[in-house]
Amino acid sequence: MPNMSLKKNPMPAQEPGIRSRNFYEVTFGYTAEAAMDEAKRCLHCKNKPCMGGCPVRIHIPEFIEKVAAGEFEEAYRIIQKTSSLPAVCGRVCPQETQCEQKCVRGIKGEPVAIGRLERFVADLHNANSCDLPAKAEPNGHKAAVVGSGPAGLTCAGDLAKRGYDVTVFEALHLAGGVLVYGIPEFRLPKAIVQKEIDNLRALGVKIETNMVIGKVLSIDELMEEYGFEAVFIGTGAGLPRFMGIPGENLKSVYSANEFLTRVNLMKAYREDARTPVLRAKRVCVVGGGNVAMDAARCAKRLGAEEVTVVYRRSRAELPARAEEVEHAEEEGIVFRFLTNPVAIEEGENGMAAGMTCIRMELGEADASGRRRPVPKEGSEFQIACDAVIMALGTSPNPLIKNTTAGLDTQPWGGIVADGRGQTSRAGVFAGGDAVTGAATVILAMGAGKAAAEAMDEYMRRPRG
């Protein structure tokens, strides 16, 4: 019998007062019974609108049909045909603005919980299956991938499935990119990321860490000396932005990139951490995206008594996922909307002692389509804090563009590439945040998938 409930099956989770003091995953995932019941809410629309909202084109109705029938491993196989990172996507993709936004059930109720079902299927497979993916028959071609974030891993996986000899070059000591240094453990356990990477290695993907392309080797050397016929650049956007206000150089002012890297990659939340982070009592986080939510919630878990998110627009313009905002508020994070910092005050020993802010009001729409915030004269006020985290977005590191001849870039630093990842340099492709600027994991994966297809065509093309 179909399930015509207007509500999704609820996702079980830790209580806010408990989870705000630990780094364990917030949500527990569906049981088999809940997953099957949720899957029966799908109407199996003839034109499959949900697939149109998925950047990697997962066959959503087909895998959901298998879940409803209790055929969970078959559901996993369907997902895996188009997605290299299903357990990751089920946790961090903004389904509410993509596949679930297109779901017909969302017209008169809540959409089918597509992301939760994807997570359930992937987790069940990873927990119970010892089988590793089989390697494809080698096709005699070599490809390089620079960067092991979601774009790079997706590109590498899709190429390996086509028989390519693929090597991924990662600048850090662990593979995973933003999945390991940016997204906190309580949202995406690192064992999940490692499992997905192990699956790619089983496909034959080689991963070289501590390889800063542009320093250790150049793109030219990869192609001319090491025999890679095509290169994909998926180096992300890891260069933090600041406001340029007084006090940003104080000791207890962090970029969100540094703060989250110390916490997630270097495990600064552990008492024995070799790269600790300041455990401040009152923390201000400037910004309103998912990175700001991650930073604020990490600060709370590190023992902060007060954590305030300062955002210059209203709640309606907040770009973070609704679920992440809801979780943050449940954990005691305070939001100050229509507020913008103008200075960070200095206290003892070069540390922050507070932040001077000004109230804002919304004016005419800007280029992004959102109403531009305008300062209210004479509305300055103080927020007491002893640490500030700037989560204002990022831009691509200039190392690749500065060391690769013939590679066109945008004025803001992004690599110029078409919809399939082709850059101005023959045989060099790019995608993800390195092209678009900071975006979502699933959009980066979609770019990696499109580039893999284009690279396949390029390397198979006869060249005289």
C-alpha cells in the first residue's frame, strides 16, 4: 500500500543538550522499517522530476522502488551507477533545493526524504558488504586529477570505471579535500569519507598525498614528462576572504578555513591535539552560509558558553541549509540578523575583546538578486567576545593559474571552463569550486562527472 502521509518519516537524532557537547554524528539514520515506509511515499511520476534536480542524475525513483521492496543492495547498485560518493551525498547535499524541491509530494506536504533514503542505502551497504568494486578492463590511457575533493574524486571514479589509469594528486596529507578539512565530524564522519575513498582505490585509482601541484610538479610536467594525456583540476576554493576592518589581525581572529581545518583535519577538539585551537568562552561567527553554521557549532562543542552568528542580511536571505540553521538554534547558537561588523576591539595580549557592529536595513536588489544591506547611521553597538571567526566565503588559490601557461582565469581567480570542464588549454579540464567559487558538494560532483565524460571523449579522439 502507498504511504500518503504528508510528512516525512522523522530522522532520529541526539538531543541538542547532549550533542552540543560532543562531535559524534547528530543524526542516527533511518531503520529499515522507516526507510521502507518513507520509500512508499514516492508516487513514481512518469516524467521523474526529482532526477532533473540531481546534478549527478541518480535514478531516484528506481532506487526508491527497491527500498520500498526491501531490496536494499539492489538500491545501492542503482545509486552507485551514477554517484561515486552516496554515503556523503546522503548527508551533506542540499536536497531541499535540488531533488526534493522537484518532488511532486512537496506540493501539498513534505517531499519524499530522498537524501535520507540515499544515506540509509549507502550506510547499510558499507556496514554489511565486504565486496569491493571490480576494476574495469584497462584501456591504455592515463589521466591525472589534481585535488581529492568531491569534484576530483568523482572525476577519478568515473574515469576508472571506464578503464583509465588514474592518479589523484592531493596537497594535504589526507585525501578528501573539503570533506575531511571543512565539514565537521558531527555532520560527516570521516570514516564514511575513508570508506568511499577505499572504494575508489579498489577501482584502481592511485592517490598521491603531500603533492602540491604548482610547487612539487607543474601541470606541464604531468603532461609532458609523466605521460598523462589529460588533467582535471579540482583544487577547490580554499583561499579565505576577510572584511578589511580594524582588528582582523588579532590573535584570536580566525578564518573559518583555518578554524575548521584545525578542528576537523587536525582533531583540535581532542585534549592531546598537536595543533590546538583557542577554546574561547564567547565567540562571534561572521557570515550566514553552511561554513558559518559549521564553525559556530564547532565552537559550541569546544566549550564556548556564548556563540553568536552575525549576518548582514535578514533571516529570509540566509544561505545556509534550513536543517543546519535549525540544528544550530536547537544547540543554543544565537543569530544577529541585519548586523555587520565594523571593527574588532583589542584586549589583553593582542586578543579580541569584543566586536563593534552596525545595524543594517535592506535596500534595492544587488547582482545576486538579493536586497543589498545598507548601514543605519548612528546604530553602532558592541558584542562582547574573545574570539571571532570570519566565514565570508573563499576564492581559488592562485598557485595553479600562476604556474600553468595558457590557462584563462576569471578576474576573481576562478578557472575559465565550459559546461563540460574544458579550459582554454588543450587536454586540461577543471570543475567544482576552482571554476565556480565556493558552492556545494553535489555541484562539484556534477562538474567532476561532466568533465570525466569530456575527458573520455578527448583521450579516445585520434590525434595525428
